[in-house]
Amino acid sequence: MSMNRGGRPTSAQGGGSSDSPTFTGNRALMIEEPLLFEVGDISKTGVDLDEPEAHDSRLGSLARSEIGLPGLTEPEVMRHYVRLSQKNFAIDAGIYPLGSCTMKHNPRLNEKMARLPGFGDIHPLQPQSSVQGALELIDTLAAWLLELTGMAGVAMSPKAGAHGEFCGMAAIKAAQLAKGDARSVVLVPESAHGTNPATAALLGYKVRDVPAREDGTVSPDAVKEALGPDVAAIMLTNPNTCGLFERDIVAIADAVHEAGAYFYCDGANFTAIVGKAKPGDLGVDCMHINLHKTFSTPHGGGGPGSGPVVFSDAIAPYAPVPYVVRNGEEFTLVETAGAAKGAKPFGRQTAFHGQMGMFVRALAYMMSHGCDGLRQASEDAVLNANYVRAGLRDVMTQPFGDRVCMHEVLFDDSFLKDTGVTTLDFAKAMIDEGFHPMTMYFPLVVHGAMLIEPTESESKASLDQFIAALRDLVRAAKGNDKERLTGAPHHAPWARLDETRAARQPVLRWSPEKPAEAAE
Amino acid sequence: MAEMKYTEDHEYLRVDGDVATIGITNHAQEQLGDVVFVELPDVGKVCAKGEEAAVVESVKAAAEINAPASGEVVETNSDLESNPGLVNEDPEGGAWFIKLKLSDKSELDGMMDAEAYGKFVAEQS
């Protein structure tokens, strides 16, 4: 079996490995895994099919003699994917403190519920009379989301956070156009998620930045200054990406509404305030909810995501189809505009009704926790982030001073000043310690940002180990052991990958002829 | 003789008559890290001061290059599209982004010269 090295990492293998090479290149149970194309052989197959009977081909010149797909036996396929999965790092394997991503545990009860035949084996084109239970579940989940957010309406169909942002902003645009009030600008604070300005731009808006004040939050005065008759909306994340609660959110909402604009809240960080504050009480007009963050459905490769959007009274009529309507004990999926009284949907975003499997998991999470449990999960998430903050504040530096954070704690790289060690080195060294790195270099407003979100899933014991490991890395960075960071990871299957070359010269297609040549 | 001007957004303007050659400073490329992608405007585009003129993307971040002054894009540096790494190698030389025909040279009045920009960078770090 020959290994095609085209597009493979070029740097040396992780340290420790080179001391005692093995014959195969494998390291005990860590197998050097080739690509499927290199495992397979066109002569092999996993199934024994009858030879096709002689027939007149109607493909003509379109027929190809070779299609270049690898042939593999079933054991080869199984081993390939199991080996790849063993190289994966997941929330089920260890701490995954990726800030602003809320990588919390995915309870197995959720999985069990999603596999019930009445939810798992149904088809979106079945007659509605045969899927009443599924429609009731969507309606029940919608009611929970409205209760938790204090909002008037909800669209369940968006399939991810950014999809939800688009839904909410499209509804805002429709509401303004319906009043004959076309506006051209959306305000976005500097610390926003990158998807916010992208959403605004996709809908044809110009983006106007709102600078943050010294303490990392948005000031109502800065918003008032940026507001004008051309401003359609503000897109604000609360708690923001610095892990701080926007304490002037009500004043900001009032100013926005006074100027005839609407308030879109990015709900990516909703996990910090569930059961504590309702966005509806804060003056929010639209907010997407990442079920795959706040409500524990899988993501980060294990998805799919799901991003329902909640609306205020003013925007709710413009929510897209389809949606579920309850009449007594009967549930109907409304598919067309005008079918419900007063509804003026802006359109539809999805072929069907959304991520049914994620709806089941999210509702299972909510019902198994109950209202008190959801509130406690938020409290524990905030407590854990502050426990990490308190455990590291004397050796790492916080950009906005030592103050209570929400569900994530933000450090900058000033504690690494003059050490020659960067945020990237620090993140790579965390891999050696068996942790997924934190979010790095985001938010952009903070130099060398390190954003840590432990979530409520971690026990005190695992947080203590995490804190102790990070303290030890800081000691190494400031002492005579810098190579432990600048050369990290030393113990991963591959050492430092060439991210720049991967971005500049991506090899997107495997080719047997010219393995070494990079595709432009 | 060309005159150098600098903005607080770490852009430089090499002004020669009414045409300014615009790029990002050495300090800016250091902050961005390895540049992997550059998007340039069409020649002929008319930019208002502060309007987005180009986009630069590095392994760490994506950033807009806003037109530091109003004018019409008369030339772009297509070398950057095939070799974005030039921004790291020669930011204030071969890796200029656009040449802008200035519509109002008085917009340059408040900008920093090399000495003032050097001080500005020193104060920031």
C-alpha cells in the first residue's frame, strides 16, 4: 500500500514518536490512515451484485468506462472510518472549552428519544394526519422557546445560527418594507460574530460599526450617535463575545426603537441567561436560538445545527412558512402564505419544516431539566467560567480588568509579552495536555484573544485539572521551557501544521498521477 | 517626489501628484499574520472616503481596507491575487493594493507623516 503524500502535512511527526520508529509507521492503536482511494482497488467490492443483463444503453456518448471510484470491502470501510473517528477529539473525549461555541454535553436521553420510531422513522411528505405527534412536539418546543424568551412568535425552520440570523433580518426587512419605510444600514458592534455583518450584507444592507467603550461593552451614546433615519436595525450579541453582559441593553433597545429601527439579538450566548432574563423584556425584536449550543443538541461535526428564531409582536406576522398551528387537539403545518389570519410571511427558507431530530433532542433536554434545571444549568455555566477566571487571573491577563464574566472568560496575550510565545503556541500546547484549544484571536477587538467557555458540563475536578495545566503552561512560557509551547504539539499524531500553505495552496482533489503538485 | 501619509487604520498613501498608492503598513501585516487572500476592487470604481475598497484575509482574521480618501481606482495590484504572501514580505513596497486618483486632496491634511505614525504605533503597543 503506497501513501500519497500530496496535500498531507509536511512537518515532522509529533515528538516522542521519532525516538523509536515502528515498521508500519503506526503508533500502537494510532494507525497511520491512508485515504479511501489508497486503501481501495477498483476490482474490489463490498456487495455481490448480479452482472447486469444485456441491454441497449441509452447513455450514448455520456457513458463512461471508468468512473474512478475506489472499491472497498466492508471491513476496509469500517476500519477506515473507525480509525478516523479515533483521531477525533469530541466533547465525549475531554474538555472542549471553545468560547462562543457552547460545547456542552449531549445527554444520551436526547438520543434515545430521537430514535423513537414515531420521531426517527417518519418522512416529511407523510400525510399530516399520520404525524400528529411530531407536529405536536414542534408546537410544544415552540411554546417552551416562547416562554423562555418572552417573545410573541417563532420560526422553527432555520437550520443553524446564521440561517436564523438571515430569517430574523429578512423578517425585519419585510416589516419595514410593509410600512413603506425602506432603510439601508445595519449597526453592528465591533465585537460581533462575523456572521452578523455577513447577514446584513447578504440582505443588501450597508454595515456601520459601533465602537465598544473601554470596558468592552456597547454604550447607548455610541448607538444613538450611529442611529439615523437610514438605520434598519442593530445586531447585538448579549452576553457579548467578550463574555460580558451588555448592561445598558434596555437603553440601547429604547434608542433603537425611538429611531424607528429594530433590535436583532444574536442568541449564540443565550446559554448564560436562560431562566434568568427574557430577551422579550429587554426590548429584543428578533433572536435566533442555537439549539445545538444552548439546548445541548450535537454540533461541531456531529450536527446538524438548528436555529429557531423568536419574534416580538411587531415582527411576528412576517415570520416565514412553514409553521405549526394548533386547533384543539389537531395540529396543522401551514405551508403557504396567507393561510393563517394576519400572517404576512416573507417567504420560506427550507424545503421542509426544519431539523426534526434536533427538535426532539432539545425538547428532551428541556423537559428532563425542567424550568429549575435549565436555570441551574445557566448558573453553573456562569459559575464554571468564573471559577476558571478566578483560578487563572493572577497568571493570565484580562483585557477589561478583573470582573465577573458570564458563561465565558476572555484573556488577552499581554501576559505573554516579551516571552516570544504567542496565543497560537499556547493553544497548540493545550492539545499536548489533552484539551481542545480555546477560541483564539476572537473577538478581534482584543489582542491575542483567548476565549474560554467551560460550560456547565465540567466537574470541579476537571476544571481544577484544566486550571492547573494552564498555570503550568504559563510558567513554562515565562521560564526556560518555551519550546514546550513554541514547538507544540509534541504529542499529537502530527506536529504544527502549515496553516498558511493550506490556505494559500489548498489541495482539494486527490489525484493519482501528480500527487506532489498542489492545486491552485 | 512622493509624499508618505499614514492613517490610524494602518494604511499608507504614497502620494504622487493627484494619485495615491495605497497599502497596509508593516505594523498592520505583523498584526494580521500570514496573509492568505486579497480581494481587489475593479478599476474604475469610485470610492467615497471610508468606503470599503479591498479585503485582506490572514490565518487569523479578515479585514477591510477602507479607502482612506475619496477617489477613483485607476490601477490594482494583481500580483497580490496570485501571491497574497507578498503583503507579508514587502507591505510598503511591491505589495501595494490600489492606486487611487484623489478627488479632494484636502482630505489628506489631517493624516500622519512617517514620524507621527511611528509614534502612534509605539503608543498603541
